[in-house]
Amino acid sequence: MTRPLRTAIAAMIIAVLAGAPAVPAAADDHGTDRARAGTFTNPIRDGADPWLAYHQGRYFLASTTASSVVTVSASPSLATLGAATPTVVYDAATAPTEYRDNIWAPELHRFGGRWYLYYTAQIGGDISTHRNFVAESRGDSPLGPYTFKGQLQGPDIFSIDGTVLEVHDQLYYVYAGIPAPGAQKLYIAPMSNPWTLAAEPRILSEPTYEWEKIGDGETQEGPYPIYRNGKIFLTYSAAQCGTPDYAVGLLSYTGGDPADRASWTKTPEPIFSKSPENGVYGPGHHSFFTSPDGSEDWIVYHARDYPNSTDCGEPRTIRAQKINWTADGRPDLGVPVPLGVPVPLPAGDPGARK
């Protein structure tokens, strides 16, 4: 046995007897102790149509409640977000409108020091009456509370899944609607402020590829923007939401009037879809968020873990994973990761510290 090896062994024995770690944990490029920060596993929790953001030291998560209320969960770590108790931030039963039931797909966006809650609601048990609405926070917190601001009035048709796109400091409202009769399309309209449309909505995109037409009805829904290095994209979900083929598509802004469909190009194939190998089916209706240190982009989405779903109302779970970018600057969402597999936490996440 050489002297260096004997010395190393002796040092390890002394460290163990002293109660100290024998080998120091390695730090990543940000100086974060990955052994301390740890991992999380999907799913985060049960649910559908998730929206997630990191703001002032906490993650905030909202999803469809199918009731009259909107709830938001908050936690300093993605590892503990699923166990956080949801807070009721808004109750449509108190709003001066008859659209109070079956709330879907809430999203929160911050403009001018206030948060705006965009949601879809219906009248009683009539699903065909779903329309889009907005509420405003009383202060600068995603937890609100929120007060009713108004309906985002477009054509009087089934309308869901509203989000806000920003191009050159101008806000645009983008949502899904079904003309009678017709496929479910994406609509867009400029906004004069976060709660008012400035023009009649126009059709932005509609199902044209076979993968967008799978299931009962041709469908585009759940639009959500993502930005990087001056480039602007709108992602969306397509195929009927009850099928295992529900997937995410991509629109790329090419310049000009964002409310003109000619200013966008559509990628022919889905950019995020089922992975039978990983046991993930129907991944979609998503949003994007950044890691606590701002260096990573992440997707949060819902999916199922069985291949024979047929109905949108069947149980789904909420999952998250890091995304990448292609050499030409487009979002690369990768392949849905399996459930139960440890996933490194977002960069800067403190982990589930005790």
C-alpha cells in the first residue's frame, strides 16, 4: 500500500469518526450544492390545464377547478409545490355575471404592478356557454385576492383558454373558439389594456394537419407564448383532448401585424407528443416558466399514464420538465419524462429543505 493511499484512508476514517462527510459534495456552475438542492419526481399533483410561474422567491401554480373558484398553490421549491395547500384567490359566484360555473384553464399575468387572472366560465350546467373573463388583483401578488373586471367580448361562440401575447409592447389576447359549425380555432385580438379588446378577434390558426384532427372534432386550443433572443412563438395543443394523441404544436412569428395570420408560420409536426416508451400519453395544455436563477426555461403540462383514454374529463396529472432550444432558436420541448424518475430541480431551486 502506497503512502498516498494510506494517508487518504486515514483521513476518511478520521472524518467518519468526527461525524464529517468523507467527500465534499460537488457544486454546479451556479455554486448550488446539487446534493442539497436535490430532485423532484413527476407528477407534481393531480390536475389539468396548469399555469405556473416563479415570482419573488416562490412558485405559483393554478389549474382547472371545474367549480366557481380559482385556487393557487405557492411554495419556495418545485419539490414541495404539489403538497402546498391551495389558496382560494377568486370566487366567480361573487361576480356580477351569470357565468360562474365550471372554471377552466386559469392563467395569471402581471402588468403594471397588478396581476390579471384570465379564466373561462359557463352558465350553470351548459358547457356551450363557456366564455372568457378577466379579474384584477388588489395588490402585487399572484395570490390576489382578485375582483371581477369583465368579459373579454369576442364573437358570441364557445370560447376558452385565453392567454396574453406581447409583441413590441402591445398586448394581444389569444384564445380558442368554435364557430357554429366548424373546427375549434385560435383567435387573436389587440388589447387596449389588460381587460379590454381593442378590435374584433380574427382567426389566427385552424387545424390543417392530420395530427390536429385526431379524435372527436378538429381542435386547436390552449395557446401560450414563449420568447427568446427577440424571437416570438405561440405554442398550442391540438387533437381532441381526450385522446392519447393530444400534443403541442408551434406557431412562429415572422414579422408584421401579429393579428394577421400571414405573420405566422405553423410547424407541420407536433413539437411535444406522447411517449409510449416512457408511459406518457396526451401531453398538452401547458405553460412555460423560468428557473429561479433565470437561466433555464421549463414547461408545465398535463398528461395521462395510460394509452386508451377517450374523454377529456378522464383524470390527468400535472408534470414539469426543462426544455431546450434548437440551433436556429426554436423551442425544443424534448420527450415527456416518465413518472417517478428523479428530475434535477430548476437551477436556483433551494430544494425541500427541512
